[in-house]
Amino acid sequence: MSGIIDHLVYATDDLARTVESLGERLGATPTPGGQHLGRGTRNELVALGGGSYLEIIGPDPDQRHHEGPMPFGIDTLEGERLVTWCARPTGELDHVVRVIAAADGDPGEIVDMWRARPDGELLSWRLTLTRLDHHLGPMPFLIDWLDSEHPTASLHQPVVLRSLRLTSYDHRHLARLLAIMGGDDDPRLQLDDGDPAIAAVLDTPNGEVVLEG
């Protein structure tokens, strides 16, 4: 794996609709990921190269009676959009979170999570949770996959992430936080000043596709 970009989060209010339309747009068929039991969502995945993938996440029809907020504001989302991204730090997660907090960042609280794959295998990981119920934009949440097989291990790679454009009010501060995560050497990251925004430029069988927040 290369770089700290673990995955991009593309949220939708209708997973089946978006999987079909986005798959046609990308020229790639998303692979079912699994259910987030207790969170009311499920996902499908597209490999992006370099140990990164696109997560398409929306309401799970099998959890219609789920109560409480869904991650990434999906329960109030109208339509679909790129909402945030997830970084895979090169250092130990607890240490990275402490250093980010000391550098005037807001990494969030580390929690344990899991989901069931369609084949029944359970994937377990740790991530920073505070931001998951918000539309994040340029600041990522962080993940440690522990001993679980990374989702990209079983994904075909028809799409490549060329760049992830991150716009924030202070791109230098964001750059410092990303450096703590190990992002200095990821050439796909492009930072600029402006209103918070996120955009991914993808090379696909259908040509260049840009996903925006």
C-alpha cells in the first residue's frame, strides 16, 4: 500500500440507485461490501489503486427500523455526494491521535467497529468516530484495520485515484496535520485555501470523472 488515503466516502440516500448510476459513470461495477449492523447502513466498494478504495454508503434496506443518526448524515441527506475521506496513518493510531490533538487538531475519539462481509466474514477495525455523523470535507477521520484483511485485497482495480483535492480555510494547518499522519509522501493529495471542499479526480474506463462534495 502507498500513501495515507485509505478510502473516499460517497454517501447517498438510495444505495441501489447510486450503485447503478455511479457504476455506469465510472465504467466499473461496485462490489458489495457489507452491513454496518446497528448503524443502519451498508456499503459497496470500488478499488482506486495504491491501497485505496471508494466506499459508496447508504441506508440498508434490511435495517429499515434502525433508530438514531446514521454516519455521515445519511439520514438527512438528499441525493448523493462525496462527503469525506479516511486516512490510514503510517504510525500507531493512539499516538497519532495524541499528536494531532496537541497540534490544535480535532482527531476525534477512537472506537472499535466491525461489519459483516457478504461471505459472512467479520472485519474489525478502529477509527476516530467524532466526525462520522457530520459532513466532514477536507479533514479525514483515521482508521487502523488491525488484523483484518484490507478491503482492497479482494477488489478488481478498473479505476485509479489521480488526485484528492482538499480545500480548507488554512491549508498549511491541514498540511501539518496530514504530515503527522504520514501524508507528506502522498502525491495524490492537493491542498488549497478556500471554503472547505473535497473533490476526487478519477481515471476510469470512461475517461476522467470528478466526484465532488
